[in-house]
Amino acid sequence: MPTNDNSVNIQNSAERYHHGDLRSALVEEGLKRLESGPAEALSLREVARNVGVSATAVYRHFPDKAALLRALTEVGGERIAEYFKAAMAKERTGKDAFNAMGRAYVRFALANPALFRLMMSPAVRGGATGEPDSQGMQMLVGALNDLSGGKMSSEEKYIRRLQSWSVVHGLAMLMLDGLVPHDDKLIDQVLESRIV
Amino acid sequence: MPTNDNSVNIQNSAERYHHGDLRSALVEEGLKRLESGPAEALSLREVARNVGVSATAVYRHFPDKAALLRALTEVGGERIAEYFKAAMAKERTGKDAFNAMGRAYVRFALANPALFRLMMSPAVRGGATGEPDSQGMQMLVGALNDLSGGKMSSEEKYIRRLQSWSVVHGLAMLMLDGLVPHDDKLIDQVLESRIV
DNA sequence: TTGGCATGTTATCAGCGTAAACATAGTCGG
DNA sequence: CCGACTATGTTTACGCTGATAACATGCCAA
């Protein structure tokens, strides 16, 4: 028998008084619910119910609903970073890399609508102004900086960065909100030709 | 005494059983509440309370909460159209006109955050895909079409239109979500230099 | 072994959207 | 002028929600 088995003992967790790893289970269930509806339609009670635990058990792991949602956005940050990594792995040059990142950004948004919205929502990000410091955002900013040529002032770079982020973010939101049809080819076309 | 006085008889409407023009009052109060918080934080009961009417009176004028919100977006459509008209009145050439419209778009969003979000939210627009057919959107589309030169195919025009809308919409959302500081000069800079 | 602490539960509260039944009053045909 | 119809209000009630307080359980360390 191994001495360092730190995995949680499962054995039909539904019947045990203590769940074992309730926090993770709540996060996982929360993510699952975000796949079938917006964050506003996510109720703590439903999450608890689906995990098989009382409604108020959630409060042993999260001070309130916003805290659970914040935990979900952290997972979202990790996931979009994976999208970016995969996109960057193929394209290496500045322009191609940024285009790949842009596609990844929009596709992530379309693949995870509720989660993406949640990640961007100010209520859950604490209302603090400034770019999120997640790994994914840092990658995006890096790609944007690589993209802009060396002869620009730092202010010019900043404006370029904002322009690029705006196109990508705007396209993602417009598609998410059903104002523009979801169409992979369209994403490429909008992000490709670089004159606006 | 005039014979054709079709104005509502006011006289201390709080004490009369019938309100007189409850529907308008509800819409007005709804708009006021949107000035101090997001649409998700707007409750029918609170609106009714502030208007001085019972909670369920709302249902004589709107089948459900979404219907009231939809009425608010209609007012929003009229208001953004006014922004656009004012912007277009000054600048007439294609490029300047579009820049002016873009500034108006972003400024409207920043001046009416909750209302703007509501107007874009798919839940309230019935979930139908396609551009909203409000007067404001038609003006925006018109300006975008004017902007693109005559030598483009209609598909190219469409892509250009999407790109322009994406920058403007993206910048608005990023500022609204607190990811980019609210700064009038920044708006001009991002919308001005046309190479992305 | 035992006592404390982390982690569950039950009971309860106020607020929400909404439906059903009832009340009031303005309008229109006789 | 009067009575019924209809539009528009109210009261009551239901089930859902987020959240707090008090109580129960069981793991772990002294």
C-alpha cells in the first residue's frame, strides 16, 4: 500500500456526511451550468442540488455567490490561455501570430459564451479598472506588442494595441449577442484584412 | 373651457385609483433605475413601488418583465438615433461622418451603460440573429456604406462594415467593462488612425 | 481518548417574478 | 340617465432565490 496517496477517497460520496472535495465539485458543476445558460441564470441552490448537497453548504467554501463566480472566471482564464497557447504554437511571425490569437479569442468566446461574458463582467472582476492580469491576457498583450513594428512610440503602440483588442473583442461580442452570424470564415475575413 | 383637451387629467395622481398613464410612468421609472444600476438589478416590484402602485399592476401593461425591458430598449433606440443625428449634423464627408458616428456610439454607451447593454443583450431582443432594425442602426449601417469606396464588391463592403462596427462596439464594451479607461481623447485616437 | 475545528444540515427570512381572484371606475348602448 | 361591459387597478398566494443563524457530524491532533 503506497504511503503518499493524497487522492480523495471517493467510495460513493453521496452517502458520506463530508463530501471530500466539495469546493472542486461546486466549481465543476458551475462550469457545467454555464454551458447551458448564462451566468445570471445560475443559482447557488441549483448547483448545490446537482452536487447532492444542501443549499447552504456552498457558504462553507465561498462567502457569497460572486465568490463562486469569481472562481469560475479563474478557470476560464486558464482555459483561454490554453486556446492561446495552441494558436501560437502553429503561427510564429508577428502578424500571423496575432491573427491566430484573434481567431482563438473569438472562438473561445463562441465556444464558451456564458463563461466568456462572466470573465469580462465588471461585477465579478471587482469593478477595478485595468486589464485583467490573467495569463491569457498577458499572452494577448504580448502578441499585440510583437505585432507593432519597432519604430512606434509607446503611445502609438498602446493605441494599436487597443485597436486590435477592440476589433477582436467587438467581433466576439457582436457574434455572442447574435448581431452577427457565427461563421468561422467571417472571423478570418474580418481579422485578416488589416485596413479598417 | 376647451373642448378638445386630450391631455391626461393629473390632479395628484397618487390618490386616484386609476393612474392615468401608468405605462409611461413605468417606462420612465425603468429608465431612471437603469441610470443607477444594471438591468439585472432592476426589479418590477421596485419600479412599481417607486411609481406608487401595487406590484402586479405592471402586468396590466406588460405581459412580463422582459416586455418592460423591451420597451426600455425601444426608447434606447430613439436616444442613440438622436446621438447619431447630432453627430452627423456636423461632419458630412464619409470618413469624418463615420468617425463622428463612432464617437457618438461609444459616448452613448458610456453615458447610458445599462441601457446600452440592455439594447445589445440577446435575451431581450428575442434571441433573433441579425442586426437590429432600429433607426439608429440603420443610420450606422448607412454611414458605414458611405465610408467604403465605390470600387468594392458587396462582400468586401460587408466585411468592412463588420470591421468598423467591431472596433467601435469593442471599444465601447471594453470601456464599459472597465478593461480600458474612459477617456474621450482615447476614443478619438482609437477611432481616428484607420490602420489596424 | 477527547476536545476543537472544519464542514456539513435544518430552519428561517426577506425579496423576487408571476398567476388568480377580486375591486374600482370610466365608457358606451338602451 | 342608467346599467353592463371593459380597462385597469388591488390583494393574496406560490415557488424560487441569496443569505444568516443555530445545530450536527466527524476528522485530527494533543
